[in-house]
Amino acid sequence: MDMKKRVSLELRHRSPSEVQELVLDNCRSSEGKIEGITEEFSNLELLSLINVGLTSVADIPKLAKLKKLELSDNRISGGLEVLAERLVNLTHLNLSGNKFKDISTLEPLKKLPQLKSLDLFNCEVTNLADYRESIFKLLPQLTYLDGYDIDDCEASDSEGEGDGVDDEDEEEGESEDFEEEEEEDEEDVVAEEDDEDDDSGDEGPTGRSAGGSKMSCQWTEATSTPRCIKLCWPWSRTRTCLSLDVTASLLPSLLKLTESSSASDG
């Protein structure tokens, strides 16, 4: 599929200004040039053009909000001046698998003050002596080169892949959802215990029948949360048992309740 047609498909009935991420990987460029992307994509923050047959980035439009540009697995060997002129807020640039041989071809990137991460995996330039030291000297604004900082410490996922803001928001949302689910589990357990107390007319306040039998508690930890706890009343003619799915945080409380009941019976 050619690049222009792919751009039209990716719009999905949206206007270009509504698009923040545009992924065109593995489509075909015409004569190795960028097509179908214009300055109308004014809010674009991520553009991915992996393996599209590019030999030049000369036709990339001015995209003031673009932060991440993926150009890996193409045939680009130079002409990066246009990136410094038109992508002034670029923070992440992936040029892996291209035809860069000399460090001098990367000098235009000095004019990208926000550039924090640069990837050059599988480019011939990485075979040069003192490659990493030379790049960090040439581009002092860089934090990560090929996924590692100047002290060879690996970038975290959020730092290596983007600004991490969306990821943090998602993690916070997931945490809040988990807490809400846990609270609901606790309420369900309390409700079921109350129902069971109402149904057990022959039990005393300590959970012991008139015959003196004690409550027994069994639980399994064979699986991860949620775990199953089983409460049994052996004095019942039908050996009444109640099985509950609870989170790990509830197990200590239920166990303590059972131990207290047993101590009272003793």
C-alpha cells in the first residue's frame, strides 16, 4: 500500500488536526520520499515511518508539536538539517537500521535542543572507535543513546519510549480501580458472613453450637490472588461450609477472627 493511501486510512474520518499519533509502518513511499503528511497535522506528537523505503526526509512538513519520530529500517544517509528546522520540539528520534556512516552526518541534530533519546542501532556509524563518547560530546543535550545514558545505565520504559505522562496516568487509574475492587470484595465478604450468621440459628455468639463443637477454618494459598477461604461448621448435620473468594489482604483478618473464636471456645 502506498503512503498516501495509508494516511487516508489512518485518518478514520478525522481531520488531520485531530490526530496525535500516526503510524504508517511498512507502507511504500514513492521514490523514497515522505508523502501525504502536511502541516495540517498540527497536533501530531508521534510519527512512525518504520520500513517504508525512505531515502530522504526532505519532504517532512513543519510539525511543531511532534515529540517522537520513528525512522528505523529505511535507507536514509543524511539530510537531517530539515529535522532541526521543522521539528523544533523533537525529544525522541530513532534512526536505527539506516545508512549513517560518519558522525558528521549527525551534526544537524545539535540544533534540536529538546532531543533526549537517539537510537542508531545497526547503522555503520556505531562501529567507529569511541562512537558513544563522540556522540555524547557532539550532542550534549542527549540523555540516552541506543537506550543507555552516558554512564551505561539503561533507560526505563517510560524514559526510553516517551515522556511517560500517559503511562503514569494509566498506572494511577489502574491502581484506583484495584483499590475500588478490593473494597467491593471486602463488602461482599462482610455481607455473606452476616447472612450466614442469620441462617445459623443454633450457633452461639462465639460460633459454637450447643454441643460445644468449634468452628474450623481452612484456606488454600496454592494460587495467587484472589484466594479462596473456606469456613466450616462441623457440628452441622450437613457439615455446612462457606467458600469465599477474597483478596490476600483479607486473609489475615479472617484468620484472626477464627483464632479469636477458637480461643473463646476454649
